[in-house]
Amino acid sequence: MVKNRHDGDRGIPEISFAAPVGTPAGVEVLSLADLRRRVPRERLTVPQRPDFHHLITLDDGMLRHTVDFAAYALEPGSWLWIRPGQVHQWADLTRSDGTLILFRQDFLDPATAAAAARLEDPHAPVLRRPLPDEAETLLLAAGHLAAEFHALGHLPLEVHTAALRHLLAVLVLRLAHLTSPAGSPGPEPDTTYLRFRDAVEQNFARTRRVEDYAEALGYSSRTLSRATLASVGLGAKEVIDRRVVLEAKRLLAHSDQTAARIAGRLGFSSATHFSKYFHQRTGQSPIAFLGTVRGHAPE
């Protein structure tokens, strides 16, 4: 299913996709019962940072799962979508039954990836609650994908792989384009906010100044703040700071690097400056946060 690797540049232990022997590289479908049997609990309950997608849905029970340090409760009919680079942590798997679908982004054809829109978007919703008719359609799609995955040998391998790619595409496209329930958040954010958000994603370790982003994008700082307030209810500086804090948490949770090294990676002049910044925005020192994450699994 997976294999651990160590990224020497970042010092972050990551999880890379490893296809089961004899199956097409890039996708795997298994039950949560299979996962419990194959992976020791102590390996599952520590934070992980995979470089591939996880889709999780339940048939029975309830599953608590942590994604990027936010807790989610998954129930039958709902889906959890964990994207490459996000930090996640399993809780107790003995109280739920369901399906886990793992896939590499490059297993899908480029047209599907484009139609699904921003498959690697770290801001996309993690928890999906489809309407009843959509939930039934998603389960059918997942069932067809699982049946084909476990029918290895019934077709030539290249045909089997093509079938899996198409069936996964159906599931991903439907999941990415669910109908918004009544009372859900408003329309998509405007272009100004999306451009700013993408710029922050690329440059948060280089600058935390709204003025720098405004200059690079050709807007005024006030325009950026209006766009972020309208889209997510936050000022532009808060959007930047939250992204920096998220990356700091990811690095602290996985890295054996010193605070000074992490500070440097995030663009701080010193470990002291980084620690003060982190404490002001989280209410915890980096050391206290590290102890919390590594010492406790979600319940």
C-alpha cells in the first residue's frame, strides 16, 4: 500500500505510494478491515504526510480523523478526501467499516484532472456530505471501481488499467462536483482572492507582507483585504499567517530539524522570532505543540 521515505531536503518523513505486487501502479482499493490487518495500529496513529490522494467512506460506524490538525467525524454516506502533502492521522479503526481508495494524481488522465479542478488544492474541503441521490451514485461508482480492482487477471493488464482509470475518473469527477446543499457557503471566491491565495501558497516562506503580494499581483493592499474578507471572512494578513502557521505545524510534527532550521525554512531571521510568532498565533510554543501532536493520537 505505502512505503516510508525520507526527504533529505526538508527532513520530513513522507509516505509514498507503492502498488501491491502485480497490480497497476497508481491506484489501490481496500477495506478498512484490510487496513487494520495490514498496518500496525502504532503506525497508523502517528501523523503522516502522503504524496497521494486518500478517499475514505464508511459503510458502518463512525471514524474520527485528523487532517492538517483539524478533527473530522466521518459517518456513513460522507466522504473524506485527503490530498497530497496534507498531514493526517488515523484514530481508532475498530469502530468503523468502509472503503479506502488510494491514488496517485498522475494515474488520472490530464483531462480528468483539469475537469475535477485543482486536485491538489490544499484549500479544498476535506469532508464531503453528498445529498442522498448523489451519495447513492458515489457508492455505485466506488463499488464498480472496487470490483474492477479486485478482478485482476480477467482482462489484459493494459485494459484492466484503462478500466480502473476511467472508473476512478467517474468517482473523482462526481465527488469534486457535488451539489451544494441549501444553506451552504456562497459562490466561488472571486479571481482576486484566488490569485492572492495561489501567490501565498507559492511564496509564504519568502514574505509575510501583504504589500509584497499586492505589488506582485498588481493590486492595492486594500483591494486584497477586501477580496479576502468577502471570500473567507479574513484579512489578507491573516490568510498569510494561517498558511505560515500550517506549514510550521507540518514541519514541527514531522521534522527532527532544530527550531532554527525550521525558522530559516519559513523565512524567519531567528528561532526566537519564529517561536514568538508561532506562540502569538496558536497560544502554544513550538515545543508544546510538538509534544501535543506526537504524544497523543485522535480519539
